[in-house]
Amino acid sequence: MFTVTSANVNGLRAAAKKGFVEWLAGTSADAVCLQEVRAEEAQLPEEVRAPEGWFTAHAPAAAKGRAGVSLYLRREPDALRVGFGSSEFDGSGRYIEADLPGVTVASLYLPSGEAETEKQDEKYRFMGEFLPYLKELRVRAAADGREVVVCGDWNIAHREADLKNWKANRKSAGFLPEEREWLTRVLDETDGGYVDVVRALHPEQEGPYSWWSYRGRAFDNDSGWRIDYQMATPGLAAKAVKAYVERAATHAERWSDHAPVTAVYEL
């Protein structure tokens, strides 16, 4: 079994004080992909920066306190790469990948955007560069005999079933037609060629949501968004036997506004 977890930690230093350290100590995952770390390696306490039993790799953003992605692996990878060859985005702490035996595991933090602003233009630029890279990665990995799983906060709800209040969010970043169409391309077997692992195992389920606003009673009412994904090549997706969201039992027990998304693959 090969277990992978993706989690947007909403600030790793803050998450560490709220329960992330205990969660990491208790997880059975072989690979943990973190997003929105928002800290440089030297700013992290030792038990978070390099916990016993894990190989860790951190890719902070050049802009302090922004973005940042990390990988926690049970073994040292065969190769490690930060960024995807983008002059604009490789220093922004949004992508890191590692080659393990038979599989490449990546952590992605796609820009959130903001409708009709420069932030949305930035998001579209990222998407425009990233899809060709996803295709290239799939082909390159296949040539090396590897499958691929790109985990992370993709900041797009693909279908109406992926957010509770979809009607009220049709003009909101994260559910715009252009964004959803792009994700459809990622998942098109003749285009991007990836599989949404959670949706493949739960085709008819509403959600399961992975992000809830801290405002109001969104978490208590399960009024969330499914924007955290494990996108895998078809060969790996076919080996997924279980996928689920590790939703906290109560609002008070959350260590992020996102919940970990975990998948178990029978390799």
C-alpha cells in the first residue's frame, strides 16, 4: 500500500500549534504534500522542519509570508525538483515534486485568484503554463516507468457537486467557467490525461468538501468547497482503493481551514 495525503496548512507555524504535529505523528501516509506553508525552513521549529522518520523538502516563496509548498516523505527521493520551468512562478513557492520508486509525487498550490482583478490574470497565466507542464510530466514519467500524482490546493471547484452554494458562486473565483473548463482539460484523457482520484471513487457524492470558510458556521453546516485534489495518471488512479477527507470532528479541533485529503493506492 502507498498512502498519500495532501493538506493546505494555512500557515505551517500556526498549524503546528493547533495540532499538525500530532496529526503528522499519527498518520500512516508514505507521502504528505503541504501547501500554503508561509514560512522559510529556518523559521520552522525542529519537530516541523525535520521530524524524525521523514525526509522533508521545503519550497518557500520569494515573497515572505506567502504561499510555500513542502513534501514529507518516508524515504529520500531519487530526485527532487522545485518549480516547473516558469520564469514567473518558479520562485513563488507553488510547486515541488519528487521521484520515488515507480511514482512521482508533487505538491501544488495554484493561485486563488480574484474575479476581475490582476490576481485572476495571474491565476490564468499560471494555468496557461501549468497544463503543458502536466502533459510533459506525464510523458516523461511514463518513459521512466513512473506514474504521477499531483496533490494540492488547485483552488477550483470543478463541478456543481464540488461546492455547497454553487449557484451563488457562479461569478466567484474558483468556480468561473474558464477555470472549470481548464480543469476539464486536465482531466480529459485526450488532453491533460489525469484522473481526479477522489471523484473517481465517489462519483455521485456531494463533495466531499475539503475547505470551509472560517466565517459564520460554514464548517458546522458543511457548507464547503472541494478544491483540494489528488490528480493521478490513469495507471495509478486505477490502483486507488480508498480516498477520503480527514474532516475534523469539531470546529475547535481544526488546525487549518482545509482538511487533509488522503488516498490509498495498492501498488
